[in-house]
Amino acid sequence: MLHDAMLIPTSTYRLQLNAEFTFADAAAVVPYLASLGAGAVYTSPLLAAMPGSQHGYDVADPSRASGVLGGEVGRQTLVAAVRKHELALVVDIVPNHVGVAEPQANPAWWDVLRHGPSSRFARWFDITGWPLRLPLLADSPDALSDLRVDGDLLWYYERAFPLAPGTAGGTPQEVHEAQHYRLVSWRADVGYRRFFAISDLAAVRVEDPEVFDATHREVLRWVADGDVDGLRIDHPDGLTDPKDYLHRLRAYAPDTWIVVEKILEPGEELPRSWPVAGSTGYDALAEVDGVLIDPAGAEVFTTLDTELTGVQTSWPQLVHDCKLDVATGMLGSELRRLARLAPSIPDGTDALAEVLACFPVYRSYLPDGVEYLDEALAAAQRRRADLGAALAALSSRLHEPRDELAIRLQQTSGAVMAKGVEDTAYYRWTRFLALNEVGGDPDRFGLDLDDFHAAMAHREQVAPHGMTTLSTHDTKRSADVRARLAVLSELPDWWASTVREFTGLAEAAGAPVPDAALGHLLWQTVVGAWPLSPERLHAYLEKAMREARTQTTWTDPDEAFETAMHAVADATLDDSQLRSAVATAAARIIPAGWSNSLSAVLIQLAMPGVPDTYQGGELWDLSLVDPDNRRPVDFTARADLLAQIDQGWLPDVDASGAAKLLVVSRTLRTRRDQPDRFTGYLALRATGPAASHAVAFARNGLVAVATRLPVGLTGCGGWGETVLALPEGSWTSAFTGAAVSGDVPLAELLARYPVALLIAD
């Protein structure tokens, strides 16, 4: 569904807007982004969000630009800056849900609470019955005693709720009983569809044309006015009918570049019937990471994990168990809603939970993806033969695209996958954290060159204009942290002994590790992100512990356990022997990590697709999971370094990160100025003793060369006699200006930097 009138960005640069980084701030950095070579400014959601929002995904009022960001005037200031510098503008939109944490901030939700089923906004939401159940009370029998009435408002601590007309009389409890809603325990079933297990985000029925129009009118006005060139669609898996939604959106925005935040499992593809350019690129991230990881390290890492935990983990079994736990636990409201749609099927609840736990991908899009539904049903039958009758009874209904049970199961399976795998299993199986990334497969330890090149050729064929990425606001750790951790795959025996050393030193410091799996997560985190502050490390550790839910949780934190784990973190930073050991270990892998980082970014920027650079990622960025990756970016420092490079400075590969800025800026500028070169894909093979350490490919008058497994390369004596046969013609390095041709020795080509971008003269 791409045509000549559509503007396809040459690249994008992601900016996270909030109260500390507004429209005006974004406009101020546009000149730098243009100089960097970015093709488009790509923003987080711009509509009015919940008060205090740091990310914008909790939209409160879809009818207006965020006042906190600067309102309509501020938005137009950003658009003017983007246009002045001849960039495109790509905006993130959130069709699946709105924020309801502070009801007064959301006019539609407020009206629903006040007027109930007679509200003109009632059709916006998937409400399961009246009175509407709002799960936010303390879990105690006398929680309602904390209600108070003030005028036409009902208050529960700092949260206000509207009163239906004529219901202000009586005690607070009597007033509460007269409303169209009921405040219930935060542990109780919720009365509306939500985003994952977040009750502060209520899902929206955009399948209703009236709701679609109301929630998209403002954004589509921006598109119609020529202010917006591209849209990133958040969480399409939550929608009733993603394909129908995307076709409706395409009808309103026929010339707009559209990508969807769809997490594809290895081997899965976007439905061909979707009128979009592609996904947001988590699948590309996994391919780039994979080729930089040494598969030979798998056995030692697996043995170490078994030694530490006392259990030989089966990843497929862990995934199933975590998903089943999520389906029956934190998403129990959704499971029980599904079961109520099949009341006559004995054991229906158990059977549905098992199907959700066995689903091999995030969801099907019936009739697309029916094979995944069949796979889930067959796997459920194998695991639970006792549920055979229930599964057989459910099968025909789950295969019927118009059956509400099938619709709701598709919406729920993605949430179960996300919470069960990304937000649980990734924190439990800590064998090798570089693999535990959104869109990845922790069970697949690396990717060989043949598979990598096959994936790239396929990408050029099916999604040449889809987004590619290495870091996003949702990644578990930044690209540079993963690149540094990838070095460990080449040093598995050393790392195993280092982990034993760290563990022993922590115990000697009076901080024994209370959970071996989380201990291994901690050790990988500190060497991967070293150096990092106590505040960042403790915040990350708290999130990791509670997401894992093995010893402590967000809802029932175990103070003693968390204190013991935090003591290990403190010892890591404060105990002289342990800190010295960690610093020494990090120092050993940092240089090879820099090499991996440069290789990853060159591959991503030169490979098929539209590459995104996450804010600040043009220098070394050692961010961890959100909110750590939303820290302020020093754009002034980046602009100063870029100016020095533009004056002829060829920076060393060192802690400044300027070498990465050189690679990013030169590759992005080439994309911007000569986009036709970034078409086609041809794998190039080096020859010689170190041939397996080179990742090289040609496009249309362009060759990219990167180094993989740099520790092993050094160990075998370097490039030696290894050469790369370039396509016919003369070539010039975009990084150093050197001229090369023919069979070029890699020792010569990669003498200054571990990567090269060659442009045909």
C-alpha cells in the first residue's frame, strides 16, 4: 500500500516529550538533528495526557495537543522548525486506550462516571456491566469509610469522582451507592477492558466509527494540514480488529507513512493484508544483536545458570508457566470475562487459560494467523488431555472471526504474552541478558552469518520501508549495554569464574546473594552499564525483582528479601574489593563492546528498512529499562562534538563516544542525500582466516562492513590475510575518506575503525 506520493523518511530520530522537554525544546534541537542527517523527527504522543505523565501514552483528551508540552501554539512551533529544516514529522498515536488515573482530566471518562449508560461517551469503552467497577480501594473491609463528599464530588483520598445529578444527599457511603460506578478493592475484577493489567488505562472501542472519528479527529487534522508525514501506531494487538482499523486509518491518511508497534516472534511476519510499511523494528533488533553474539558460548552459560540456580531451565516450559500464571492471576479479570462468554462449556476457564498459555505468538488476526490458533489448541490438548472436551467445544467458536469469544481471546493473548514473557520470564531466566530483549528469543543463542544475510534479504523483499531499531523507550536495556554484554558470549569461561568471584566477594562483604538468578542479573547489569549511580542501580533492581515475581512483587513486596538484594547492590558500589573486581571486569569488555556498538549501529543504519535512532543514541548510551531510558539528553554536547567532526576530526574509539557520532552522522547523511543507494541487498563474503568475523553487504552503490566477535578476532591474530572482494569500481570510505577498490585487505580497511561505509565513486 505504498505509492509514489507517499513520503518515506530516510531515517527517524525519536524524541521523548514531557513537561521537562516540550515542543519548544524539541524545536530547538531540530537544527542539530538536521545536521546529524536525520530524515524525520519522530515524537512520543503529543495529545493531552494525564497530569504528570512522563511518556504521553496515557492520553486524557484526544481532542487537543498537550498543554503541558506547549499546546497548539507550541505544536505549530515544532512543525515550523521541522519544515524549515526540510525534515519529516512522525508522530506516535495511541488508539487502544486512554488514561483514567485522574478522572477529571479525561472529559469522556468523567462524563461516563457521571451519567452512566446514558452518557454519550459510554460507547467509547468496553464496559462489562453497570454499575461500573473501579478497582482502586485499599484491600480492607472498611475502605469505604475513607470516602468523603464535597459539593458534587466524591473523594477517595486525592482522587475525585463526579456525582450523578441529584445524588449528593446522605452519607458518603450512601452517595457512593447511588452512583453509576462502584469503587472496589484494587484486587477485585475490573469492570472495563484495560491496557494489559493497568487499571489506570481504559481501552477504547475504536472499531466504532463514531469513536474512531472522535479519538482521531485532531491527529488526522494534523495529517490533512500537512503537519504530519508519518504515524507510529501503538499496541495494535489490543484492538478488536487491527486490520479494519488500519484500513480505516489509511483511508483518512492515504499518503502517510504508517508503521505499527507489532512485536513479531522469530519467523512471524506482519499480515500482508495490513496497509502499512512495516513494524517498528523489534525483529530487526534481534537480527542485528544475534549476529554479534557467539553461539559457541551457549553451553557454558547454560551450565553456569544451572549451577547458580540448581535448576536446568527449559525456556518453553518457563514461558508457558509464566503465561499461565499471568492469565489466571493479574489478568484474571480478562480470563473470567472470556469464560462468561462460554458459560455452557465445563472446564471452560481452565481450557481458555491453557490456550492463552500455549499461544506461540502475541495474537492471531483471524482469518490471518489461524495456524497459530491451531498450534495453541494442539499444544493445550497435549498438555491437558483432561481438557479435551472443553477444548473441542471451544475450537469452533475460537475459529469464527465474528464470535465475540474469538475476538476477545485475540485481544487477550497479546497481553498474556507481553506480561508473561517480556515482564516476567525475561526477569526469571537470567542466563544471558543480551538475549532478553523485546522481540527476541532468549533460547536462540546468536545468529550465524548465513541466517543473518537471509534475514536481511527477506527484509528487503517484504518490508523495505518498515522501521528498524536498536533502542526504544520499551527496550529492557539500550543497544550499547547489549553490545557490551555480547562480548561475554566470547568469554564464557572467564565470565563464569568472574560471577563466582563476585558472589564470593559479596558474601565476604556481608551481603550474600539471596537469589542466584537475580544475582546473575545484577552482575550482568553492573558490568553492562558500568559505571552507574546508586540511584539508577537500585531503581533498576527494584523493578527487576518485582517484575520477576519469584520472591517479591509490586503488589506484595517482601521487604526483607528486597533489603537483602539491595545490600548486594550497595556492596557492589561501596565495598572496595567488590567494586574493584567489577570495575576490572567491565574494563576488560568495554573496548570490545565499543566495537560491537559501532558494528550494530552501522548494520542497522545501512540495512534494509528505515532506521530509527533513539534519543541520545548517537553517543554511547548505557541506559536500562524505563524510566532510566527517559533521562535528559545533552544535545549541546552532541552538537559540539559533531561540529568538531565536521571540521575534519577523526575521533578515536574511546569513552567520548565521538566515533559512534561519526558513524551515525555520516551514514544518516548518506541516506538523506543519496537514498537510492539504500536499495537492494547482496551478501558479501570475506575470504581468509578471519572471514567469519566480517559482516559485509552491498546495496546500490554502497558497501557496509562491520566486525563481529572482536575478542575472537584478536585471539586469532587479527585480520591477517583476510580480504573482501568489493564490487567492481572505485570506492570511498564515508568515515575516513580513503579510496579503495578490488580485493581490499580488511586489516587495511578496518585499521582505523571496526566498521566501514564505502560509497561508489
